Amino acid sequence: MDYKMVLAFALPIAVAVAAVGSAIGLGRAVSAAMEATGRQPEAATKILIAMATGCAFIEALTIYALVFAFVLAGKI
């Protein structure tokens, strides 16, 4: 079993793990933001801005994993 076969199996699994982790993180972030908005509706704008910033960072990590997988896929 050479490194090309290992990469061919590991890359899709790694991207899937990154996507699942991102989905869990986004779900928790949005859930917490909705709960906070329900408790303090007057702070909805500040909560929305903080949630959107956090979601952007979470998505950026997923995109980095995908780009890294594409770079390594070029080695196959």
C-alpha cells in the first residue's frame, strides 16, 4: 500500500470530518445566538454581528480543510 492509495482514502474522510465538525459548530453557535436573542431581544443586533463573525471563522476553517485536501489530491 503506497502513499497514493492512503491519500485517496484519507482525503475524503478528512473533508467529511471537517464538514461534520463545522456543521456541529455552526449549529451550536446559531442555537446559542437564538437563545440569547430570546432572552434579550433588545441586544439582537449585537448578538447577530457576533454570531455572523463566529460563523465566518467556522466556515473559513472548513474551507481551509477543503483547500488542503485539493492540494494533497494533486499529489495522487
